[in-house]
Amino acid sequence: MKKQLATLLVISVLVFAVVASGCIGGETTTQTTSTPTETSTETQPTGPTYEVIETDKSVILVGPEGAQVPTSLPSGKKIIKVTYVVDEANTPAVQQLMEEGQGFGAINPAFFRDTTVDALVIAARRETNPEIRTELFKALYILGNKYVPEIILGQNRQLRVYWEWVKGRYYHPTFPERYDLISEDANAPSVPIGIGDYKNDAQTYVIGTIGWPESFDPAWTYETFGWEIWHEVGDTLVTYWKEETEKVTPDLAVAWAHNEDGTEWYFVIRGGVVAYDPWNDKTYPIDAVDVAFTFWRVQRLGHSVSWMVSSFMDVSKSQALTEKEFEDVLKGKKLIAEYNGKTVEVKSLQDLLNVFGYNGETAGVFKLVLPAPYAAVLGILADPFLSVVPMEYLLGDKYEEALSASNNGKSPDAWEAYIEEGEQDPTHQLMHKQPVGTGPFYVKEYKENAYIVLERNPYYWDKSIKPGHERVIYVINNDAVSRIQLFQTGTVDAVATPPERVNDVKGLEFQGFKSVVQTDILQPILTFIVFNTQKEPFNNPKVREALAYAIPYDQISEVVYSGLLERNWGPIPKPWPGFTEYGITKYTYDINKAQQLLQEAGINPSDYKIELIYNAGNSAREKIMTLLQNIWSQLGFQVTVGSYEWPVYLSKTSKGDYDVYVVGWVPDYLDSDNWAGPFLYGATEFSKIEISVES
């Protein structure tokens, strides 16, 4: 069959994610290729060659500029070639990223680095053809399965436990419900909860849960509890309304448009919005400058969550505009608005507002610059870590000076004089202890590791919503038995239930109401084991593969998760683009295979002490690590198990201060890159990525 050059996309960018070049820092990965379906006796070329990854539909070639194509390739499949040039000068060492606490941020949680993998991640981010992207994601899934920097235990089914007096519950794959949008039966019981004078009644939603938020500062939280709090107390530019997944809905941005290549986005900011400061009983008006400040501050603080800003946005070039300045932009630039199935070239601000059906006040326009187009950018903007915060509150008596220095948000880098890098920054310390937001609730009071009380925000801008609850109370109890007793007595409306205790909450009755136990939804959430690939013996891929065979997957699913954990073998959940069963190893529990691979790896297991860690209060993870301790000890390793409170756990794992840990991944946004990238990206920075396709 005659091959025709279908597309050629050359991308010469400095990728803004903190990235790095291959196979340094202790990783001993060997670059091997998939077994081709055709063989040849011809002499193979000397020098670097493209690595070959074969999917069910394509052959993916990945290599440095100047690499040679192998003389024999599988036939009858599309050829996708990814050629790269590594930017060595701007690539930080893995050790530097560990010291900065960038695990599960700028670099994957295992601190794994492989140039081929990293080039594929960046290529998938830059490619715009969905079919080609899917093939690149398949290649990443195959390599993730092969190199096992993380062992995927399975994909979670939802376990949701609550009393039937709670009405209007819904499900979204990335965010919790907004608790002002659900309600309770007017006849719901009234039960004292043991915190002040608060009662669990029809106006109070009480949640029995575990852990503690990493921070009350949205720029410094990268875990589900912290994001849940900010989904209740903050507003982002756009949001997912209830169960929406295909599109986003206006929030603090009432309309938006982008230039033709998708590298500039303009968001018209909702007028009349204020942030409520309950600690001083004050309000602060929100405008485009606050939005620019919020985005810039996330990157400046440099917490691991900031990777989504540094990777996909250029906050130094982004800026706040007045409505008049935006009109001037429209005179010289073609902008396109896409919303609810409509695509419109807008000629004026009013044109844009008409597309979105908005006729209220506005508070300026935020110009967001991207270093390269990224299809999933609106999903990122819905994430709670980008909840808009009031610049005036955070800077206090320095506010006017900082506003002037930045020329009203047009030169955001001027804020370097007012915001420090890292957790000692005064604005972070303020938000960490006394958060202020614009959302339907505010943080009224809290006691660390005991409770958090959210109260309805009297200044919330959306007056069309009749709130279903006046307050939300999180009762923290890390003991599963005690926590479930709170549910059984009606003290809490909903409870975090370990799967192995699901029978304790089934079939309950309380004052005429029944318990509800839902397990019907397969979530895009993966539970997995993380190796520290910068430590021996986990820097050896043979050892990781061996330990992948020393996992009792079926036992974990049935005994620990009551059957609520389905098998998955790589870093993308089913049925998302890139999930594949072609060309992978479906690891099973095989202790003999594990021993064989350890012998091939050339190590003596008894030489190694391994600490398996989990977050305190998570009984399922405790059981997993206890099982592994028993099995891995049989292999000859010296294995102990330890637990840490959630904030300490996050700090240790993000800094590489661990051997092996267990965790789950709830996606940040709904794109396959948000699994493949965070799980595999080793932080290689490229000065050039070239993608060519032959069919």
C-alpha cells in the first residue's frame, strides 16, 4: 500500500511545565521496543534509533532529532513519529524537584523519568487531532504498564452512604456536590452533634469523614478535601453545573472568547461580586485584577498544584483589561466565542455577552495567555485551586501600592515584590488560617482534626438559588467504627465508609427513614501503589515488575474493597481515550514470577529495608499495606508499615521522603492527559517536539 504523508505538525516551544531529560537521577530504565510483527535480517542502523511502541491501530516512533527509523516495522498500521530536542539547560534535576516538594505536581509521584515517556506526554498535549491523541495516550498506557513506576491496584466504584432524608444528590467525576444545591426532607430528625449548640437538622448538612485539608488556601491545596472545601466557599471563572461533563458553565466569568489559534482567551468578569471576610466582617469587590492576581499568585507560591498553571498558562503575559481596552482589542483581532453549540466571531463586547445571554454588570476582562493551544484548558479553569481571591484582603495596606506597581494588573510580575515563593509567604499564612472567598458558603469556624463549620454566605452573588442548607459541618473521626456509629444515630447525614464495613450501614432505619448505600458508578478514580524510583531497589524496573507480581489483586478487591475495585493495568481509567488491553501485561499474583524477576534484577532482597506508608485513618489502605508487608517479607525484604496524618503524608510524599506509599487519584479535569501526565511525566523540558503521521 502506498504511504501518504497525512499531517506534519512542528511545535517549537519551551514547555512551561517544570520538565527534565531522560534516565538520570538513579532511574535505570532500558529503552526497549515492542516486539514487531515483521522481522528482518538486515543490519540495524547504528546510533540512536526511534523507540517503537505498537498499539492496536498504530506504530508510534519516538526519538531524538537525527534518530534513525528501525529497518523493520509492523506493517499495515498508521505510523506516528514523535521527534524531540531536549532543552538540557532548562531541565532541573530530579533531586531539585524532590527538595521543592513537586511530587505529583511538576513531576510524577514516583519521581520517574524517561525521555520517551516525557516526549509522548508533551506530544499528546500539543496534538489537536483526537484520533492521533488517542493513539499517543495508548502508547503512554502501554509504557506505564511496562515500567510500573506506580502499580495500579484498580479502578474504584463509588461507595456513597447517606440517609434518605437527603434529597437531590448528584454525581460529578471530578467535584463533590455543592451542598446548597441539595436539600433535606422537612421532617428530617434533629440530633445534637456534640459541637457547640449545633444540631443535625433539615437545614444542616453533616458529613462524617476522615483527614484534614492540606490548607485553607486554594493555591496550596492539592487533595480532595481541600478542593471540596473550596468548591463550597469559592468561585472559579467557569464551573461544571451539577452533572455536566461535556461543557462548562459561566461562574465568575459571564462570557469568554479566544483568538484563532487558541493561545489567547478573554474572560468577561461578573460585576457585583464580593468576597466575604467573616473574620473581620468585611467585603471586598472582585474584578479582573483579582483574577489576574489569583492566577499569578498560584504560580508564584509554587506549590505542587501550580503545575497546571506553569504547564498550560503564561501568567506573566496575562493581564487585567478594562471593558474599553477589550473593545480596542476587538478592533484589531479576530476573536471567536463558542458556547452551547454556537460558534460566533465577536465584534464587540455586547456581541460576546449576547452569545452567552448575559445582560448584567461586568467588572473588567481577564486576558489569559497560553504558551500553546490546549484543548482541556476550560476544565482546568473550573478547578477549585483557581478560586478567585481578593487581592486587597491578602495584601492589606500594601494593596494600593501593589495595584499601582502592576499598572492595574497589566504588569503582573510587579507583584513579585509583594508575594514570596513558598509556604512562608504572608498571604499564604493568612489564607491558610483565615480563608476568604466568594462562594455560597464561608468558613465560620474550625478545630483542626475535629470539625469544620461552613455557614451560608449572605453576600453570595447568585440570588436565584434557594439554598438547600444553611450550613455544612464536617465531623472528623478517623476511627471507622466510631464514625459509622455517628451515622447509625443520625448524628451525621452522610459518612465516609470503608468498603469492608458496607454491611454496617446497609438496611438501617432511624426515625422512619432508611439508609442509602450506592455502589453503581464506576468512577474515573485509580487506587495505586507508588514507588520512589530514585531509591534502590526501586530504581530498577525489574524490581518494580517483580513487586507488581507480588500483589494479591483479587484479595484486595474482594476483602478490602468488598468487590468495589475493578482491575486496571495502566494510568488511564476505562473507558477514557487511551485505555487499552493491547500490548500490556495483566499482572496477577504470582510469587514465583516475582522471585524469578528479583533474581534477574541481581539484587538480594534481604539487603533492603522498606517502609510501606499510608494516611492515618484510612483502614482500607492500612489493610493493603499490611498484606504487602506479609508478602514482600516472604520475598526477603525487611518490611515495616507506618501511618501519617494527611498533611504530613502529603508533605512526605511530595518531597520523595518515602519508600512506597498508597494513594488514589481523582482527576483534576476531564481529559486523558490528566491521568497520563500526572502519573508518568518526568519533567523533561523540550525545545522542540515534531509530530508526523503516515497512513
